[in-house]
Amino acid sequence: MDDIVASLKPEVNANIPDIRSGDTVRVHARIVEGERERTQVFQGIVLGIGGRGVGRSFTVRRIAAHGIGVERTFLMYSPRVERVEILRRAKVRRKNLYYLRKYRGKAARLKDDRSAYGAR
């Protein structure tokens, strides 16, 4: 039994930092189109992090053209995720920010977390 648990233990991807809900991130994901492979960048706010162990995932939401919200879920330990950059940290008091789905424009803003940048 211990062998099975050890084999399912996730290998920590060095390209994925410690992300939290409310972070504005830029995810570089590999997309396969036929025989070709390219990197696609998806930038948005992390709505939530779910799962445990190998099945850990995070959901990123961005506003596309004409104000349409687009959400995409990435597996944390997937080889398809090349790297994740944290652009901003927000001060949030919830684990999942699903309430942001009903807000538009300035109403959907999150308060900036000053402690993430160090004392100034």
C-alpha cells in the first residue's frame, strides 16, 4: 500500500510558485494542434484551488472580448503547464472567489495585498 501512495506523490513542479486565491497570474500552457505544439498564455485571477495531491488544480478567470468571462482550469502538476507567473496578489478572505462571476468592470476589483510586496 505504501508503494502506491508513494507513486502517487506529486513531483513538485518548480515552475509553479505558491499561488493562492485572488492572485493575478499568467499561465503558460502547451497546446497541441494536430502535430504542432505551441505555448498559449492565459492571464487572469485565480478563483480557487481544489483537489489534493496529484489531482490538485486551480481555476483562472479572465474577461475576454465584449465583456465575456472565460474560465479555465489547469492541473497543478500537469506537464502541459510550462510555468506560472504571479503578477499581483490580492487581499481576500475566501478560499474560492466564485462570487466574482456576477460582477463586471470596477465592481470586480480586488484590494491589493501590500504585505506581499514587503514593507515600503
